[in-house]
Amino acid sequence: MKSHSHFSLGQKAMVVKTKRLYIMRHGHAEPFGYDQDAQRALTEQGYDEVRSTAEQFAALNEDFDAIFVSPYLRAQQTANEFIKVLGTKTLPQTLDSITPSGKELDVALWLYDLPYDSILLVTHQPFAYQLVDMLADQPLPAVFQMETAAIAALEGELFATACCQFRWAISPKH
């Protein structure tokens, strides 16, 4: 999964490590209720979606070093179900800045200094799509959508505006 770029500067060779970022939208949740957005829970459909996406992710032999999750209930439930299906030991960490109203640039700056090679963010719309779009170095495929429980994979030497390659996306099988 991890790739490296090799190039030479005069007599010295440098190795640049490629990092991977997975951005996942939470599974299908209860309908929006007045003043209760943060407490919306996953529905059974949402759990099924997360399991489907996790199985596809596992089949790709992908992995992550760290997982950061929105504090909203549906995102927390998504992350917990996802790692349960994968059987990973990586513990989710709550990150307040990746809620639906998150600021992509703030998160990109935060990601810049992280020591991990592979990170999973579990978040919401419209933030999820906006972050993928900001980081990608090319326009996103016309068919790409951040459906519920979808994951987009980006790869680059650093996570900054227009510095990553959009690698793939998976959505739950219906």
C-alpha cells in the first residue's frame, strides 16, 4: 500500500514517503430533528451500509494508522461498527473540527503535522466532499458522490490544497 518516490539532488538521493487519507461519511441516520443534529443515531440501514463498506475496504487490503471521528453520535457509531467489522485494534479519537460545518483548510493544516502514514476521518456532508475536492489535484470524477457510508481515498506527500491524487472511492452495495 505505501509507496515512495525516489529522486536525486546532485549526489544525495531523497526518499519521499507517500501518505494516504481516507475520508468516510457516516452511515444512514435518523431524520433531522430540530436542535438535535448531533444526537442523530444510525438506522439499521446505516449499520448495513457501514458493514458493506468495511467489507469492501478489507478486500482492498487497505489499512490505517489512526482514525479520527466527529463527535456526532452517527459518526461515532459508524467508526465503531467499521473497526469492529475490520477487527482492527486502532482506537478512534474524537475530533471536533470534522462536523458538518467543519472548515477544510483548518483540517488540512491540522493534518499536515500528523506523524501517521495513513489516516481515516469519519465525518459528514457537506464537509466530506468539500475536503476531498480541496485536497485533490484534479477535478473529481463526475460520478463521484459522498453517499452515506462512502469512503474516498487520497494519496500524496502532504495533505494540502490540490496536492493529493484521488485514488478511489467505495460506496455500500445496495
